Amino acid sequence: MAESSARDPGVGQTFGPFELAPGRDRLCFNGVALPLHGDAFAVLAVLVECQGGPLGRTELLARIAPSGHIGSKELWDRVVEVNVVLRENAASAGHVEYHPSQGFGFIVAGTPISNVASDLGQRRFPSRLAPVFGRDEAIASIAAQLPLGRFITIVGPGGMGKTTLALALVDQLRDAYAEGIFFVDLAPLADARLIVHAVASALGASPDFELSHLTAYLGRRQMLIVLDNCEHVVEAAAELVEALLSASPCLHVLATSREPLRASGEWLHRLAPMQLPPKGTELTAQEAIAWPGVQLFVERMRAAGASQPFDDTVAGDIVALCRHVDGIALAIELAAARVALLSVRGVIGQIEKRLMSLGGGRRGAPARHRTLMAMIDWSYDLLAPLEQRVLRRLSVFSGVFTLEAAEAIAGCDTPGQVRGAVLDLAAKSLVATVPQATSPGLRLLDTTRAYASAKLGSNEEFNATRLRHALYLREMLQRAEREWEAMTRTAWRETYSPWIADVRAALAWAFSPAGDPELAVTLTCEAFSLSDQTKMMSDYGEWVARALEAVAALVPPRPLLEMRLRMFPALLHQRLQTDQPASLPWLSRALEVAHETGIARYQTGPILALWAEAFQSGDYPAASTWAERLARVAHDAADETSSLIARRMLAQSLHFGGEHARSRALLHDVLENAGRKTPLAYVPSPVDVRVSMRIVLARILWLKGFAEQAAAVAQEGVEHALADTPLSACQVLALATIPIALWSGGHDECRRRVEQLREQTLTHSFDYWQPWWRLYEGLLARHGGSADVSAEALTGEQPLRRKLLDHLATFDVRLLSAATIRRVEAGTVGWCAPEVLRAHGESLLGRDGRDSEAAAEALFLRALELARTQGALAWELRAATSLARLLVLQERRERARATLEPVYVRFTEGLATADLRAASGLLAELGVDPRPGITQCGALS
């Protein structure tokens, strides 16, 4: 890679296959000048000069338009223009990508913007912001015990530092687990039923996992799962841990809770208070600072800006103060944060008065809890009225929030005042700072949130705050819809998935008697994309059901809201990928309402859902009909986005229907526009078009006789899919890469790909794809043998979907089903029709008599003719080979040669594939010296 430093003006600058000519007057890709001009040219030129970036939005704008003549919207338009031009050149030309924390970067050959995680599960645990004092012995003890006991719960009252200790252990053990350490914060969970989904999400597995899926996924993986804040879901956490440990012998679990989980095999580590000098000991400052409690106090005192020095005159007072608060870490922090205002002696005086009411008695855990509550109460009383109000209202947040969000829900105070109050609360240890991938976040500690929530109560202030919280989330989801087009899918998920717990809380309030039904309905609608794109709202269907009840009672009626809601259950059902139809009457009603608006984007969703119903169930003529209907709607409305979606739908439908030439023309057009991201309002597919179109293109290339090009395009699809979604990976592996390898006889490559498909399927609980990998695995295991190759033997008797049934005979004629023959004869499926007819003919040859040979020959001839009509040279070769073999058996050798040789010589590549080797061997038997590759032109790559 070229250096980014200043260059000789006579020397061009390069980045991968790109070269920027001297003087920046021309940009070439593989030596060919790109047709880019103006600001679009400047965007790519700047990113090439920066070796791909990334550059922040402001910096990039300043570099390409120092006069300020374009803004953010125009910048993104230019980025889209760049991506379209790049796609028109080649898939390897790359694209410009945007990530909110880093800006714009130029991606070449699949290299992501630096440091951008490709999956939510890769960010496994939060970082610690503050040092840990006095926990070395505890860390060593737990680290030594964990491999033996496998399950340890750190138990202690709130504020003792359980989470801090757990994170310190993570730092210590991060290299001890081959499969990694995964941190699961359970505090935001309001429903214990969601604990399995929370763990699955943290692992990077499918959030839709049930417990059986999760245990199967873990298997013998050597990993540590940290379950933080279990106290409000103790029973569910205990059941989960018991199930995981019994199913996964290499798994270890570390939990934190205010009480034991009381699960089988649980070891307890009761967290002691911060260590302090014994009573009656007179210490100098140097001696006192050796004790962890004092270390924490001094560190927090200095962090809060206290000017009082730590010397011998205050050392004794600080020790006494730490004893007053029972050595509770959070209480020490709260006291230290007030030294700047009150001095050490002033803090002691106030705390003594506050704690007098607690009385004496045994220093057990309940007493420490009362001490901490008294300390929080004391800290709260010292706050200014604005700070108190802000703290109360911040308690509505379920997890991490931003300063912007805090300002939105705080009420009528000016943003500057609220911002200052939040920062002051953070300085006083009442608000914690949390590192995140995109920007620092804020959150209330669980103890503080519970206290502030009780202060907020359930009165008028509570409902007003909850309303502002729900409104803010609705606006945020609307902003997410706008930003979708300017962000990668991964960056978008990273940015908005942390808000899911807050969305749930807002929905719960909006649907409550004190809530707002219309807001509940609109918020449910806005949350669909968050649920669909992250797969982390496993309970979204329940909210849709409640919204459907609520929308019927709205006055005046809201038909568009009802239309969207009625569409969602079908879309959610289709994401499960099943042959069973969703509620078609609901979809038909949704389409009626959308049609009445005359707006294409409203009609796109229902038509897309109806198309998906037909396409997934294998009714390709019906799928083509729905795609053509959307094309007409898009044309009438001059809606290019809907038109592009219609072309994608039609390209897929036509290929599976057997019209490969029309399909290929459309898919190339779609790929040329792959840089244009589908807005969320149009319900974008969960599979990137760069993947779905390459699946179809690879299959068509193989059918047309270009096995090598087909494998290359399928590999491009895999690369795009691995940067997209697990579902994308499953589709390209199951529908393109593995079938092409099997059809070509590439069993070693196939084994590697089947293992990839198996891993993706089990990791993400894709039930639809399980029969596929089982079938492929079974075929490979029986390759060359005579064992049972029935579908039931290969797939474990799982129900087979029509798409898989259609593929079976193309892999092995013994897998031909009567159902597939009926589908071919009815014209419901076309892509495999020539091969199904041939397989049917082969099955007849096993019977005795001339009649069976005649029937087989008729089927072979039909297969040949249909393959020629479709332009499916690969199927034509198979049919010609079967017919030629039959003719040889009938002593019609010249006819056999005349049938097979003209087909064989049209191939220009893939001569080592199984079908061409078989045909070559048969031609050799017929005395032919085949010389293929002399008549056919190469395919478009």
C-alpha cells in the first residue's frame, strides 16, 4: 500500500487497484479512467489520497468543498453516485462506507474501516474506567476457584463493587478462554423471560434462541459467561445457569447478585467491604494510604476537584469517615465527592447526623443496605433542586443514555442547564460514565436508579417524564430511519440496538392506563425496523398484537397505521422462512389501504410481503406476478426505489421459474445500483442485494456452462455475506456455493462450505437451513458408496421445504420426488425442470422392457429441448449424456455421438468438472477425440 505522505507532483498516487493521476485530474481503476466529475470525483479522490480513510463528515466536507457549497445531504448523494460508478466497473472495485464513530472510509477488497467490528457479538465486555482498589486477593481467589467450581456468584449488597470486581476478573482472565469471555448486563431486563435472548445476543448468536438452541450452540465451547446484576431475575438466572452448565462441560459462569442464585453447583464469594485500618490505630497519611478504602476515597476526592490536601491532619478523619459508611465502595465515593464543597470535617459532621438514626446493632448486610440508602439520601438532599429533578427523571432510562437524551426527558429547563446538571451528577458519583463503541454513554447505577425512581414515584411528574421519554424514543427511531441510508448495517445496529430496553419500557408505559394509545401504536410501528434489523426484540410480535387492538379504537381511524401493523405479523412470519403461509387476508387488506393512498412506498411493503409468500413457498409464477405488479406501481409513481426492489424480486423469481436470460439482464441492472441503499420505509430485505443477486448470477452462470466463473461469483457473494448478516451467509452457501460445488463434483470444497453452513445454522438457530446442511453432509458422507441416499436418511426425517425438494434430484437422481415432478409438470418451478425430466427418465431405465426405454428416451428429449430453450447448457449436457448412454445400449452409436459431441464442444471452461469428465469419457468410448472450447464466447463476469 502506498504511503500517504506528500508526493512528487509528477508521481501518481495509488490505493489498491486505484490510481490518482498527477494533478488530481483523473482517477483510474485498473488503468481505466472512472466517469466521475465534480464533487463525486472529489469524494473518491480524497479517500484514495487518505489510503481509504476514515474521514469524519466535517473533515471530508472541508476537503471536497472548502467553499461550503454542499451540505451533509448533498455529500451522501455524491457518495451514492461514487458507489454506483464503482459497481458498474467491477465487484472488486469496492465502495464507500460510513460509520458514525469514524466517518467515511473507502473499502477495497472487503477490507473494513479500521477497528469497526463486523458483528455485535464481537464487543464482548465493557472497559473499566477507574482503578480497582484492594481486590487483589479476591481476584486471585476467584480466578483460582473458577476452573474447579465452574460457577461462582459474587454476592454483596448494592454499592459494594461487585461489577467492578467482575470486570477486573475479566481483565485477568481474558486469555484463559479459547472461545472468549462474554459480559451480559441483566439490569435492563424488565421481563425474566428475556434472559435467554439477552445471553444469546451477547454471545453473537441469534437473539431468537430458545434455551434448547442456546445449549446446542454452546456445546463444548470453552468460554466464560459473566451474568451481571442477577438479583431481580434470580430464579430465571438459576434455571439458565443450571441448564447451560449441564449441557456445556467446558463452560464457566461468573455471576453478580445481591443474593445467591441458589442454583446447583453454585459457589459463593461474599464481597467484603473495602479494607480499612483497625479501630484505635493512629496513622500518618503515608500509612493510611496503604489501605484500599482510603485509596478509593482519596482518588475520588481528587477526581471531584477537592483542593484539600491529603496529609497527616486529615488522614485520621478520612479513615473514620470510611468506617462510618461501613467500607461500602459507593458510599465512600459519594462521601469523597462532597469534600470539595464541605471539607472532610464537614462531610463527617453531616454523615454522623444522617447515620445516627440507623442505630447500632450487628453490622450485617441489612445494616449496610440501610447505610448505603442513607448515604444516597444524604447526597440527594445536598443536590440543587435542578439536579434533584434531573436525577429523578433520569431513572426512566433502562440502560445507557446520552446527554442529548437526558436533555430531552428532563423537561422545560434549558439544555445547557440540564447538561451541566448531568455532568455535576457524574462528578458526584450519582451518574456513571460508560465507554461505548460510538461515544461515551451515561447510566445510573442500579442502586441509584432504584432510589431515584422511588423519588419520581407514579405521579404527574412520572407520567410527564415517561411521555417525554416515549416521544424522544419515537423521534430517535425516526432519526434511525433517516440515518439508515448513510450507515452500514453493522454500524446502524451498533448505534441503535442499545436502546431496545428503553423502547420496551416506553411501549409498556404507552400501553398502560396512564399512557397514550396513539403514541403506543406509532411507537410500535417505528420500532419494526429496529426489531427486524437487530433481531433483538424477541417479544416484538406481542407489542404488535397489542397495537392492533389499540389501533381499532383510535378516533379518527388511522388506516395507514393499521395497514403497517397488519403487514408486520406476515413479515415477522416470513423472516422465519417457512412454507406455511402467513395471514394472507391481512396482507390483502393492507394492500387495499396502501393502494388507496396512491403512494408507491406504502404499497411496496404489502406487495413485497405477498411476493415473499409466493417465493418462499416455491410458487414462482405467482412470485413473478407480484414482482411485475410492483414494477407497474413503481412506474406509475415514478418511484425509482420501488422499481429497483421490483427488479430484484423479478430477477429472483424469473431465475427459479426457468427464465434465466431475463433474470440475468435484471440482476446486472440491480447490481449496478447496489450502492443505493433501500430506505427502511420500503422494508429492505435482510439480505444485501450484493449477496442475493450474486446467488442468482452464480447459479445462472453454472447453468450456462461457466462453472469456474460461477464459483468465483459465489465466492464474491460469500465475502459480501460475511460482512452483512448470518442469514446472508446461509443463503449464499446453501443456494449457490455448495450446490455449485456439488454439481461440479468439487467435494473437498463442498465439505468446507457445508461446515460453514452448519456453524451459521446452529449459531443463529436458523431452523429453515438445518435440513439443507444435513442433506449436503449426508451426500458427502455417502459419496462413492452404496448406502441409503433417501431424503429421510440424509436429513433426519425433518420436513423438507419445496425449495430443497426442487434441488434434490439435481444432486442425485435417486432423490427425485413425486412432488417435484408434479411441480415441474404444472409449471410451478422451472430452473430444475430439465434435470428433473432427465432424472425421471433415469429412474425409468431401471425397469424392464422396451416401454421403459421409450419413455426414458422421450423424457431425455424433452429435457434436451427445455434446456436449450432456457439456455441451460449444463442441464443440456446432462440430458445429452443420459440420452447418449441409452443410445449406446441400443447400438445406435452414431446417433449417440451426434447427440453428445455438439453439446460438449460448446464448453470453454470447467473441463475438470464431473459432468464434462463423464461426457468426455463417453465420447472417447465412441471413438471421438473431443476438442472443446472452440465455439462459445465467454460469459460476463
